[in-house]
Amino acid sequence: MRAAIEFFGDFFYLLLDTLRAIGPALSSGRGRHLAWRNLWIQMNRIGVESIPIVSLVMFCIGAILAMQMAPELARFGIVPVTADVVALATFREMGPLVSAVVMTGFGGAAIAAEIGTMVVGEEIEAMEAMAIDPIRFLVVPRVLAGLLMMVCLTVVGDLAAMFGGLVASALLLHLGSMQYTHHALAILKVGDFVTGLIKAGVFGVLITAIACFLGLKVRGGAEGVGLNTSKTVVFTIVALILVDLIFTSVFFYLGV
């Protein structure tokens, strides 16, 4: 219990330090140049390079949802409602959550390993000796990149899942593309899209913050790097599911 309290306390302080450092990192002299430069690099690594794998995974999930739901809906003669199910499940839940899980394995583990290697190589101490704040230089760009690119990846994943459902419906369920599109657009509301993006933004911050935190906590050389990289994936996925449950409960209570 003591270890858990210390873990959450340290993580909370890292988040506070990150929030305090965002302003100076983006607006003050030399810190601004370094932050923007690192931000573009991290956005490319975390977001742009994740697009193919997120698109593939979400395409398959959209097709799977359509094929799993169609037989049950056919018993009631409402096969076209398959598009409604795929659309709601994707935009409200599967899009942000699955994209976040993929980003955890693709970007979160890489961030933890990279920063952990820097800790082992005493590069963090060297940065502090040169009066460079590691939080502003390392953590802030990654957290901001996670926030921005997670939202973008969720949009890409949503579209890929809808396209996967469309392909499966057209080829296997004999459901016309126009009929599928009409049902999907009719059931979706702005709130469905917005709630998914809110989740995505929080997930992006959570993934990168946990990865940076565990990377900075590396001790014990290469073995410590590997251990904390594994912890990053496990802790982040558990945190994502718990936070998703909280969001879903709040949205359900509010009727959103």
C-alpha cells in the first residue's frame, strides 16, 4: 500500500510539474525552440508512424463488429441496423480505446525505453548540469504530442472502422453501401463524436505521462529499462480501462 501511495504521489507531482512547464516551454526563448522542435519529432513518432497499424486494426475491428452482429440482427429482420451498432460502438468506445492501446504498445513503450536509456547513461544528470529542465525538454513535448496525435489517430481509426464495417456489409451481408452510410449517419450525433475525442485526449496524456514517469524511474541498468518498459505497457492499459470506465459512467449519468 505504501508503494502504491508513493507511486501515485510521484506521478501526480510529475503531472503538476508538466503543467507548470508547458507555458515556459512554448513561450520563452531557448526553451521555446527546443520544445517546438521536439514536439514535431514526437508527433511524427507517436502519431504519424502509428497511422498504418491503427488503420489496419480498426478496419478489422469494424469488419468483425459487422459480422458478429449481423446474424443476431437478422433473426429480427433488421440487418441494416448493423451500421448503427458499428457506428455507435466505434465512435463512443472502440475508436478511442483501441487506438490508445495500439499507441501504448507502439509509442508508450518506446518513450519509456528511450528516457530510461537516457537515465542509465546519465544524460538526464548532464542536462541538469547544463541548466536544462528535463521536464520541459523531455516530458512536455511528449505529453503534448500524445494529446494532439491521440485525437487525430482516433479520427483516423473511426473512419477505418466504419470503412471495415462497410466492406464486410457489402461483401458478406449484402447490405448496400448507401443504405449502410445512411443508417450510420442517421444514428450518430455530435455528442457521440465529441465524447470519443474527449476520451482520446485524456488517453493520450495518460499514455505519454505514464511512459515518461516510468522512464525517469528506471534504476539498475539495462535490466531496469526492460522492466519499466514492460510496466509501462501493463500499467497504461489498466489505467486506460479504468479511466474509460469512469468516463463512460459519467457520460451515462449525464445522459450524453
